[in-house]
Amino acid sequence: MSVLKSKVKVALIQFASGLPEKTVNFQNCKKFVAQAMKTQPATELVVLPECFNSTYANSEFRKNAEIIEYSSPSVKFLSDLAREHKITLVGGSIPELEPATNNVYNTCLIFDKTGQLIGRHRKVHLFDIDIPGGITFKESDTFSGGDTTTTVDTPFGKLGVGVCYDLRFPELATVSGRKGAFAMVYPSAFNTTTGPLHWHLLARARSVDNELYTILCCPARNPDLAYQAYGHSLVVDPQGTVVVEAGEGEEIVYAELDPARIEAMRSKIPVTVQTRFDVYHDVSSDAK
Ligand SMILES: NC(=O)CCC(=O)C(=O)O
């Protein structure tokens, strides 16, 4: 039996998220998801962008952070959306407040088609970069990093989850791949400096490394926002081929994931069973 139990239709909602008002982001998101379900009614898996409910800026993260409970506005919104359309929903990410520590995380929530929360991934690798003349961002000014990998059981099989910058760290995907994931999904918000450099390369690399699908969903570009999102939401197949890709503006990306494509790659170039963890196990040990 394949790691992907059956063909599954997906929709990536590249909308102009990140506006200051949560309720406006909710309304726009809802409209786009309804459109996706109308255009591709058999859609079973829907993905939203990173920080879909509020503005992607250090000045905004803590203000917008929510405790993860069904009564919180974004959790309720996502749960209701999944239930209404009977979809597995990878709910982008939202700033999460952990009340016990007062820490804020960049967190992806995953819901099943009944609206039940089935997974949570706290972005592990924080986006701290400095490219003079390009982009400087320091997520760690506000966010704390998560400390677990995330592989969620869905009706289609296991789904590995990362958030945006996590894409750059192959180990996260490798762990989910070894656990039997059929895809890695990354709600993202790359930008106009690093997107052209590495977006496709990284997505294709994660697919080829692990012979699974890689799914990236980014906000549409909005010239009015300080952070210029890259757009270009895409799906890469297990061979490393970009099967579908958005432009920069608002757009829904549709794809069908096929178990046969995973099996074909894994039988022709069987790296997933040839990996020599006995030789390079120090990657995950304390060895320096
Ligand atoms: N929000 C992010 O994590 C952005 C990551 C990014 O742009 C990158 O180049 O990596």
C-alpha cells in the first residue's frame, strides 16, 4: 500500500492575506475557499498561507496572538471552515500565545473535515536573516521556536508539516518522510528577495530528497504592505517537477496528488530505502 492511500485533490488559497483586520482576512479567505470548492468540488485538502489572519510584522505578532482553544477567533474560523466544506484544512499559520509561558509561536493548525483540530506545528526555525539592500527580518524578536517535527494522520495518509523558513532545513522533511509522509506542506510567506533565489530550488529539493509531494502556499503580493510576499504557491511532485504554480496575484492553485507518482519514483530510484542512516547518524546526535 502506498503512503498515499488514494488520489487527492488539493487547493492552495493564495489570497492577499495579512491585512490588519482579522475579520477582513477571514471574510476574504472564506470567499476564496468557497470559490475553490465551486471550481473543484471534489477538493479534500485545502492549504492557506503563513500568518493568514494578520499582518506579517514583529510589531503585530503579539497583538494578534491567540490561545489555541476552539473559542479563539481564528481557531473557530478555521474549524468552522473545515466543517462547512468537509475538508482537511491546513490552516496557514497564526500567531499563537502560550499562556503558561507568555511565549508567542508561529503556529500551523490542521483540522479534519468535522472541524476537529488534528495537528499543530509550531515553526521550528525562526526567520532571522539580514540581506543588506534586500531584506532584514528577525522573527525571534517576538516568536519562540517550536521544538518538535509534525506529522499528522489524515484520511489520505501522513502529512508532514513545516512553516515557511522550515523549508530550508532538510532534516524536518526527512523525519516526516521516514515516518511515512506522502507530502510536506509548508504554509509560507517568502518575499521578493529570497523567493526568486531559492523558492523553487528548496521545494524541488525536499521532494527529490524524500520522494514525496511538496506543497507551498504563499500570500498574494500586496503593494500596500511593508512585507512583499512572493506569491508563486506551488505543488512539486515526487520526481521534483513543479506540476502547478501561481503567479504573484490572488489565485487558487489546484492539483491532484497521485499515489502512482510516488510509487513510480520510489521503485525507479529507490533512495528512500537506500538511505544509510547507520553512516551519518551523527546528523541527529550531539556530535559537533
Ligand atoms: N516567513 C518566512 O519564514 C520567510 C522565509 C523566507 O523568505 C526564506 O527565504 O527562507
